Amino acid sequence: MKQILKPTLLKIIVTFVLLIAVGWLWQAILGLTLMDTSYFGVPMHFYITWGPCKPGNTCSEFNGLYLALDIIFWYIVGAILVFWFRKK
């Protein structure tokens, strides 16, 4: 297990590609159904916006812990994918 989770440049790149690609896809799907709310981050929504927003109000929320959990989650998924594809 230590070998699978050992950080490499490829695993870090795969992590951020997955984080961005899945987040973008999730946002595209939600955009079809929820018009005034946006969620960024899968599985944890680390940045949420809603509207309509009156001038001077804050209509967004950021959670750094959820961002860290998202990165950890996608790193584990990416590490398993890299291990699995290199094994073949």
C-alpha cells in the first residue's frame, strides 16, 4: 500500500487532472438542472455560489477543509489508477 500511495509527479498530475475534469463535468451536469447555484468540488463541495445576489452581499462560501479532503480523495483514486495501468 505504501508503494501505491508514494508521491510521484505523475500521480500528482493525475490527481489535479481528475479534480478539475470531474469537477467540470459535475458542474456541467448541475448547470443543466440548477440554474442559480454552483457547486465546485466532488465529492466534497468546497466552493458554493448561489444567486441572484444583491450588490454588497456575499453569495459564495469556501471551505478549505473540503478542498483538502477532495485533493486527498482524488490523489488516492489517481494513485490507484496509475498503479493499475502501470501493472498492465
